[in-house]
Amino acid sequence: MALVLLTFIAAFLLMSSLGVLIFYRQTGLRRLSRVISRKPDDSLLREVAPVPGSKIEKLVRPFENVLPRSSKEAATVQKRLSRAGYREKAFVNIFYSSKVLVPVLFSILATVTGIYSYSPFFVYSVAAGIGFLAPDLWLTNRVRARQLKLRLGLPEALDLIVICVEAGLSMDKATMRTSEELTLSQPAIADELNLVYLEQRAGRPRGEAWKHVAERTDVDTIRSLASILIQADKFGTSIGKTLRTYSETLRTRRRQDAEEQAAKTTVKLVFPLVLFIFPSLFVVTIGPSMIIMFEDFAKYLS
């Protein structure tokens, strides 16, 4: 049983690594090319999501419509993919195709390795179940990772926006400039700020553009930022001072979260101490004396 679980875990990690290499190789090459040959209007022409390769689309095309899906479910999946940074519609088809291909690949792997001989029904059921849930788990992990990057990069973005606003730029130009400067260090927050600028340039009001980025990312700090900017526009307060205060609040909150996590470590260490460290100490300290005691008892009884 342990061999079966270890084999499936290794297969899942191998498939995940392969997916990362396939999806992000072209993204890295595009970022390097943008750094080498950067143009003045690069922020306007920058793609907000990696374009899927033609080979992948041809591979998954026969499996796109195998699973039934409603328009509401497809919209939910597209929203989750957008929160993970994949905004192209083709990624929805790739996601549904992966829910068919991954179980098949796991079943083939179980057949090739011969693990199915232990219990065919159980092994193939586990392979199909893990393969069906693996894309959802991977997508959830990607969404959480990107939301964490947005939370960590927001104070830095706010500081740059404040500097640009106090230097005389408008809020729209400050957002564009911040997006350009954070392209390499904070690409997630840079993409979102670039979308905000593009929406405002297309004629959408600033409040709606920030509301959209809050709904698109589903990050509480960005949602609060959108509300603060809307109130600043409504009441005519200084945007620079408002953003500076909010940036300091975010840093204070991050420090408090770190202190909270540090305080929880003492409680979390109780279980490893009791289950792993204390038994080892008992074996090392009491073990030799127990052996001597058993030998003495054996001598007296004999």
C-alpha cells in the first residue's frame, strides 16, 4: 500500500513539473526578450497572460468536450483561472481536457508499473480519482500563490504610486509608471495595475476599474484599496496621503501577521515534540539502563 501511494505521489510531482516546464518556458523567454529590447510603449502592448502553444491546443482539442459543462460552471472556472493569471479563453478548454487526460495518464502509469496487480479495482479507482482532482488542486494552489504575491507586492506598488503622485503625475500615469517599474520584481501586481490603466484609458471610470481588479483578484487588501480610492475621489481628499497611510497600515498588518505566526509555533511544536522527539530521548537515556536491568533480572532468575 505504501509503495502504491509513493508511486502515485512521484507520478503527480512528475506531471506537475512537466506542466510547469511547458507553460512557463515561453513566458520566461518573452520576459527576457522584453528586457533586452524594451520599447517605450511596452506596458501597453504587454500580454496579461501567457498564450497557450499550438501543440498543446492540438493535443487537448479532442478531449475538450468529453466532460459535460454548463455555462455557469465554465464561467466559474474561467474566473478561477483569471485569478491564477490565466486569462485566455483557451485555458478553460485546457483545464477541462486535463481532467480527462490526467486520470488516463495515471491509469496508464499504474498499468505500466504493474501496481494494478495488487488490487485492480482499488488502484484504478484511486488513479482516476486523483487524476480528476489534480487539476482543481493545482489551480487552487496557483490562485493562492498569486494572491500571496499580490499581497506582498501591494505595499511596494503603493509607495511607487505615492512617489509618482507627489512628483506631479496624475493617478492614471502613476499607475502606468508603477506597472512598468514593477514588471520584473512584482509581475503579478504589475499586470493588474496595467489592466487598471488600460481600462481607464478605454474610458472606464477609475472607481469601476479598481472594483474590477478587486473582483478579479479576490484579495482583501486590494478590495480595501479600491474602496479607499473611491472614497478619496468622492470626498476630494489627497490621494498621496491616503495611499501612504494605507501602505503603512499594510506593513503594520504584515508585521502583526508574522508575530502571530511566530506565537503559534510554540503550540504547533507540541505535537512533534510528543510524537517524535520525546520518544527518541527516552530511548537514548533510558534504553541502556533498561538493558542492564533486564540482564540483571535474567541472571537472578537463572
